[in-house]
Amino acid sequence: MPGIDSVAFFDAVASKMHDDPQAYEILGDVDLDLAVVMRRPDGSAFRVLIAFRGIACERVVELEPGDEERADCVLDGPLDAWAEMFDDIRSHGRATGRQTVNSLTLLGDRMVVRGTDPLGVDKFFRYNQTVQAFLDGAAGVVPADVS
């Protein structure tokens, strides 16, 4: 399994979402272009766009530097913070406590949600449960040593 900083990883998570539409139906339709930025220790970063439409992940696309600013919002943090969250998901089947993206972004010390349009940033909070359910779908695809 590829590392968490790869399109293949997020494609696998999207496949889990597609395999279980009834889990997302209760959360309602989503219209969100979410950029994820994972900052590596060497100063480089992995950037991916996750486009949600209805109750599905429409596409996952790697982004060039700066392209994330065209998304509705950006989840941005160091790779080790992402790895800790995915370790928690793997261990518990879902993110728990302060390892949810909502907690991580509200604390703002390891991960931030940002964007160029306040309404786009608001979409993250509006669709937060779907975003977390999507990420929790990684429980079965997360490599054993993500950190």
C-alpha cells in the first residue's frame, strides 16, 4: 500500500466511500472541493484535491504548488500530524478525541483549515461529518507504519 502522501492512497479511500454509499446518504449531499496539503519534513509538500459531489467522491487529483488555493478550502498540516490521525483511525476504526479533523483544525496548532473565500472555508465546517467519514474510511487502507 502506498504512503498516505499519495494519490493512490486517497483513491483507495474514495473507493471505500463508493463501496458504502448508504453510510454517506444519512449525512446528506455535499458540494465541496477540498484540498489537502501534507507538509513533509524536507520542506516539500504533497497536495491533493478531493472533489465531493452528492454522496460520492467525484475525483482525486494531485495538485501543483499553489493550485490548492482554487479549492473551496484547504486542510493544511505537517505530514506527521496527518500520520498520527491516520494511525488513530487504523487503531480505532475512526478518528477519536483530538485526532478528528474538526478538533485538529479548531485547535489550529498542528493543522489549519484555510481558504481565499470565507464561504468556501465555511463549507468545511458545514460538511465536516462527511469529510471525517471519508477519512475514517481509511481504516482498512492505511499502511501499518504511517508515521
